[in-house]
Amino acid sequence: MAESKSFSIRAYNFSLTTLNRLIYSSLYSNAFYLILNNAVGSVLGFVFMVLMARKFAPDIVGIGSVLTAASGLISTLANLSLGTGMVRFVPEIKERAWQLVNSVFVVAAVTTTLGSLIYLAGVGAWSPALLAMQRSWLLAAGFVLTSVLSTVSGLMDSAFIAQRSCKFIFIKNVIGSLVRIPLPFIIFIGLGGYGIFFSFGLAAFIAMAIAFLWFVPVVYPGFRLSAHVEKQLLRKVIPFSFSNYLANLFTNAIGFIFPIMVLDILGAANAAYFYIPWLIASVIGTIPNSVSTSLFAEASHNPQRLARHLKRSLWLTMLLLFAGIGITELISGWLLGVFGPAYAAHGRDVLFWLLVENLPGTISAFYITVNQVRKKVRLIILQSFVTSALTIIMAYVLMERAGLTGIGIGYALANLVVALVVAVPLWRVAKQGERHPELGG
């Protein structure tokens, strides 16, 4: 009886100690805030679009969606992965970190402005439905300003990640998402689809203004927003950032190419049946992305503890992934059925494989993170290129043979091949802390 009671006490103390570590570990807490940020953002974004669809005609919602997609593409191309550079170099720069952050904001604002102007100049060629922006300088200025605010908002998130203060990302983005919901009905009611789009810009401005007033001074004491650029600091960061930029282009290309492949080979209906499972699987994909981002920030502050943080991150990610994949698979029929019976009939198998892809994809993602910490940019580019090329080839071949399900199988198999290759060096990094405790923490 006494032994049983003693065992219960030890088990309770162990559970309490483990819980305390989870709560107070910056690695876990920042990963939690990043996952929560993505989850809440997805829910509020869904609510926003449902309200827009109920209030406005489909063509108006369509204009807003196209504007949002165009602005998002410009921001993706214009940010030059400077956020990744901040996460890696802010811990090294220390007291001058705020100057780097300000310089990144300025450079990104300039590149986004240039990208937006180029898009506006050729809007008649690639988006004729948006020609109104060439006839109205107010609409054009609103497009440029909203795009700039979107880019800087994303880089502000990276600045918080760099200092392991992800709770401010969550607060900032929740404020922006909540503020955005009533704007098309109150301020931009007469602008149709442009009003929907401009709501993103005004909401981002309000959220960032709050962040600049209260959050940024806490994370970066002495921060001053100015047009001055510290060229010396940027010279240190840009080569690393640009290498990651190339790698991100290879990775992001999959998301652009897959829908086009499905449309060209299997037709418009199958493109819709693929798109919804892709969106659902991408929500689960935020788990490894969030944890690996937290690992990147944590290890950048203390590279000597990379091995220890890597093992803890892998365990956490796999635990959450198995739970997330299992629950999503159980309710997949219902989830897809919300969009219609045809989506459930045609999309369930491909959703399964898109979910499974996250398991080998996690191994690949963490190996990229390890090389980001170690600044091995050539390996990052090589891995991203090989993964993207292999994914597109295998998905194309299998889609022609197995239809829509084939693209999911090809995606999973390609990432499995890459994961098997990088698993060995990744395991060596994880074991390094056991052989050399001073490296493992």
C-alpha cells in the first residue's frame, strides 16, 4: 500500500514537473503561440469570408479575393526572406538588433512598393478585371499601401520570433483579424471588392500601430521607426536571406503548380475537389512549421543547445501531428461534406495522403532548420530544389495513372524519399548532445 502511494506521488511529481517545463520553456511556449496564431487566424479568416459571401455578390467577393491573392504574391516575392535573416542574426547583433529590424522594414516597404507598381502597370495583361486601379489613383494607392502593410506586418512577426516573443504575434494578429470583420460594412461599404481588400490593409495598420506603441518597445528597447537604413547590418544578413529566399521559391512553387496541374489534366471540377483537401491539410501543416520556427529562434540564440532542442521539438511535433492527423482523418468525411457530397466522394483519399505527407515532411523541415542555424545555405537550396522537383515529377506521373489520389501519393512519396536521405544526418545532430553534453545542453 505504501509502495503504491509512493509510486503515485512520484508519478504526480513527474507530471507536474513535465507540465512546468512545457509552460515555462520558451521553445514550447513560442511553438504553442505560433500554432494558436495560425489556428485562430484560420477560424477568424473563415468567419470573415462567410460574412462577405452572405453580404456581397459572388463577383464582388471574387474581386476581393483576386486582389488579396495578388497582394500576397507581391509580398511573398518582395520580402526577400529578410524575416529568416532576422531570426538568425538578431541574437548575434544584440543591442543593435532594433536597427536591423528598422532597416528590414524600410527595404521591404521599398521592394513591395516597386513590385506593386509593376503589377499595376501590367494589370491589363494579367488581371483585366482590376483595370479600375489604372483609372483611379485612390484605388491604386490603396493597393500599394495595403501590400506594403501586409509585407511589413509579416516581417514584424519575424522580428518577434527572433526575440522569442511569439505571444505578441498572436495578440497582434487576433486584433487585426477582429478589427477587419466590420470594416467592409462600416468604412468601405461603397467600394465593393476593393473595400473587402482594403479592410486587410486598415486592420493591419491598426494592429501594427498598437504593436509599435506597446509591444515593440518591450521586445526591442530603444526602437525608433525611421527611413534610415544600416547598410553594414544588411550586408551581413542579405546573403543568408537571399539563399533562403531561393529555397522558399522552390518550396512555394508546389502550391502554385499543383492546382494548375490538376486543372490541365483532370479538369476544373477536380481542381475544386483538390483545393479544399489541400487547404485542410495545410492547417495541420502549421504544426511542424510552427515548432520548427520556434526551434530556429531558440537555437539561433544558443546554437550549443541545438541537439537538445531538436530532440524536444521532434517529439512534440510528432505527438501533435499524430493527434491532428488522426482526428482530421476521423472527421474528414464530415469536413469535406460541408462543401458538398461530391467533395467528400472525390477528396477524401487525396486528403489522407496530403495529411500523411506531413510526417516525412517534418523530417525534411527540421533538417532545413538545422542548416539554417548552422548557416549551411547551399544544403538548404539543394534540399528545397530536389524536394520540389521530385514532388512535381512524382505527382504528375501518379496523377495520370491514379487520378486525383495520385497527386497525394506522389507528394507523400517524394517527401518520404527526401526524409530517408536527410534522416541520417539529422539523427547525428540529435545524438550529438548525448556524445558531447556541452553541445546538447
